[in-house]
Amino acid sequence: MAAVDGSHPVTPPVYATWGERVIAAVLDNAILAGVTWLALGTGIAQPTLTPGLWRDTNAEQGSLTGWMILVPIGALVILLVLQATTGWTPGKLVVGIRVVRDDPAGRPGPAGLWTTAARWVLHLLDAILLIGYLRPLWHQQRQTFADGIAHTIVVRALPQLSRRPRIAAYSAALVVCVLGIGYGCVPISSVGSAPVDDVISCGQERQGPLLTTGNITLGGSTEFARDRRMWTVRESRTALPGATISWTSDPSVRDADYRVELDALARSASGGPVVSRFWDLGTGGVADPVGDHDVTHTRSISPEGDTHVAKVEMADSDDVADRLGTDLMLDVRLIADGEIVAACGGTMSYGTVNHAGY
């Protein structure tokens, strides 16, 4: 065996296999996914130790506020610092691999903070067509492009500790990885909806042949989403504002075109944005939905007067939920041939709906 100074042989490193690196990356990213879910809930893009590779296609990249966004970022920093100072992260320790300097003298050690940070950024090169991440399959030293530029290698290694500390360190890393998988990768989800319990009704006085009598009931439903992971349950509620309008019209105006308009405003956001929707009902029968909006309009013809029933509901829940919340001020208008013939407004709470059984 060759020696550096002629007296001490240099032991060649045993490089980690591509499969070992993949398993370690999955475990570490599962930890970050679990921390992100615990701090921020579902649908949030998580930080990752493998930039450009680990993605949640359902995650939203929208702006977040509040200090809780710092929790997953802090978790990423902790993993990078552990790797920089020891060469191990929980995932790498469980698998039994370590990131070290590529030292020609055969004395590999932790890569250090700056090299680890640079290597993390350089992984973006590895993500191009995944060539860099696949490179350890054929490279002599099993290096990615980031490893080659940062002068690091990944080797098989465990901490040189006495038996009890070694078992304690390995057990702690294993527990963290198991929790990461449970919280980050194994959701048990359920969804459901229920109509609001407290509704507001507005009777309409005689307006003419387009509406002789009528009533508008403000309502809609609340959509529930429950996500259970390990021993933790997160629940969200989404308001789906709607209304039921019933009215009678004179038989002489059966060719009139009706339209419903609904404005929703967050009750606590005075002067804030208004989410508005409209539905063209036509002259009667069942109207086709407008976009993703649910709407029905039935018309019963009678010589004494035609009876109409229309039901509308905002179905684009993501837009409504993000902008409004569950305590809303609603304003509904029934329009016939461009003329407002009925209107109703009031405050509605969609956050207190009973969802037993969902």
C-alpha cells in the first residue's frame, strides 16, 4: 500500500454507492417535508438538500408571512451545519455514509461550512437533465458535478465513538428519520362539505312583471379538509358562498334573461378586495355552469305566473379561501334584462359549520 510519508500507509476510501446516496437523500428530505408540514401545513413548497430534484408538484409557491416560515428554513440550515461539521446528517448516519473533503493525502475530514454551502448550490448543476445526480453510477470516485467542483466525496463511514454513544447517535438519527417519513410522506387525508346552518333570508316586494314576488336566501357551504400524519391532525375550512333565489314572474316576460351577481368580502377586512362572481341564468331550464361555478335555474310555467328557483355557489374554493377566509359579508343581486329586481346582503360565518361524520 502506498504511503504519504514513507511510513504510514494510506487506506483508500470506500465510496458510497448511488443507491445509498439516494436513500440518504430521501430520508433527509422527508425530515424537511415533515417539519414543513408541522409548521405550515399542506401545499407549501419545502426546502431541500437536493435543489432541483426534490419537488412537490402540488405545492404552492405563493408568498407566506409570519415567523413560522423560518422553521423549515432553520431545519435546512441545521442539516447543512451537521453535514459541514461532522459529514453526517440523520439520513446519512442511518445509511452509514459521510460527506468529506477529497484529500489526496488520505486524511478526509468534514467539508466545512463554506464548502458545504457551495456544494448545496452547485447541486443545481446536477439537476440539469439529472445527469449530475446520476453521475455517481459511472464515475470512478462516485462524484456528482457538485462533488467534483467542491472537492468532496461521499464515503461509507460511521462515527468513531464508543459503543453507547454510537448506539445513542444512531438511534436518535433513526427516530428523526422515522418521524420525517411519518410526517412528511404518509398523509391520511379526507375531505367533505356541509351546508351552512345559519342562513339569511330577504323577502322581495313586487317589482313588476319580471319579479312579482320573491325571496333570496344567503347560504352556501363549507368545505373541510383533514390531514392526519402520525399523531397530529391539521384541519382547514374553506368558505363556498352561495345563495338560493326563488321568485315568480308574469307569463308575459318569458323571454327575459336573468342573471345573478354575488360579491363576497372578508368581514374583518374593511375596504379589502371583493371576490365577485356572476351566473347567466338565461330564460329558464337548467343553465350550463359558467367556468367552475355551480348554478341551476328551473322555471315552472303556469298561466297564473311562472315560478323560478336558482341556486348558485362559488366553486373556485382556492381563490375564495386565499383571499377571504370564513367570515364574510355577502351581497347578492338578481338582474333581469339589465335591471336589478331583487337584492340581499348580510354577514355569514362559514367557520362554525358542524361537519360530524366527514
